[in-house]
Amino acid sequence: MRPHLALIEDDPDFALMCRSYLERAGFTVTWAMDARAGKAALYEGDVDLAVLDLGLPDGSGLELLRALRSTSRLPVIVVTGRGAEADRVAGLEIGADDYLVKPFSQRELVARIHAVLRRSQPHDAPTVLRVGALRIDCAARQASVDGAALTLRPKEYALLEMLAAAPGRVFSADQLLERIWGSSWQQPATVVEHVYRLRGKLARLAGPAPRITTVRGYGYRLDP
């Protein structure tokens, strides 16, 4: 499963170079050229991490980061051509998870992304989860039912893992939004849509897949 990155960068040559390298390194990349498109990518996309340039043509990357941090803990790596200490400190104080000053090597960017993604994962989760015929390898972020692999988008996987970590427990939409999306600014319809897609993928498997049960008025649980 390929982690999904939002690359918010107004320099097309630099952005295309980064996107090409990141895709070869195993990431899915959505490129936004300005703050407006970046906001849409962050708030509407199924993103695992943002790479954010501070100098955008229609606004400050710091303002975009500040707005994001008021509602979300999505991992963010700030990149900029400005090397002033004040800019680096401002980005980190607002809530950036890491900071790179241009020029930097693409290998370093990939290494920083992997490090931030590792830090953003819970450390007390078990390595393998089993619910009936469902098996989830948390380290590899892969799920299967009776040996048949599930092809999941990052947020679908995170939803399934959270439910499978406590089978039979009911999670509210707000709890799922907070844990998986990093905040509750999203509408409950976001959860409904992901549950619908995940149910469809489980139902299409030939094996005895567990089911996601809707508990009306309360939320969702995973039953073997």
C-alpha cells in the first residue's frame, strides 16, 4: 500500500522532479501549485503526509500550516528556499514535524518522510491483528482474509486496523475522525463513505470476511 503525499509547491520544475522521485520511491503524490489547491488537497484528499513550501503565490505556507494545525495532526514537512532561522523556528512552533531548506537531495527528502511517518504511528500497537479470517500485518500495513489480499487506500486500511484492534467495540464517527483523520473537522459522511467502500471490498472476497456492523445512533464495530 502506497502512502499518499500532498506536495504543495509552486516551482513546477522542482515539483515535477520531487514528484517523479517520490513516486519511484513508492509514494502516491498529489501536487498542488498554490495555497488554494493545497488546502483542497489537505482537506479533501486521502493524505498521509504533506510536503509544504512556505513561499506560495497566493498566500503564506505558514498560514496554511496554522489553519491545518487548528484542526488536524496530519504530519507536515516544511520546505523552503528561505534559510533564515526565524522561518525555521516559526514553522516548527506552528507545528511542522520537520523542516528542509532548499537545495536538498531527494534521498534526504524520502528519508525525512519515512522518519516522520514512523513517528506518527502508535508505538504500542501489536504487530499482527487477527479477527476471524482477517489478518492484518501492522508493520507492513497489509490486510488479508483467508490469504486473499485486500487492496486498501491508506485511510481504508487505518479504519480497518482501528476496528480490528478492538473487535466488538463500537466506535463513534467522531472517534474515528479524530483517530484516523487527526481531527473531527470532517463531516460524518467521510466515515460513512469509507465504511461503505471497505464493506464492499470485504464482501467481494471469497473467504469468510468479518463484517462492519452499524450500531444506529452510536457508530460502528467489527464482528468476526
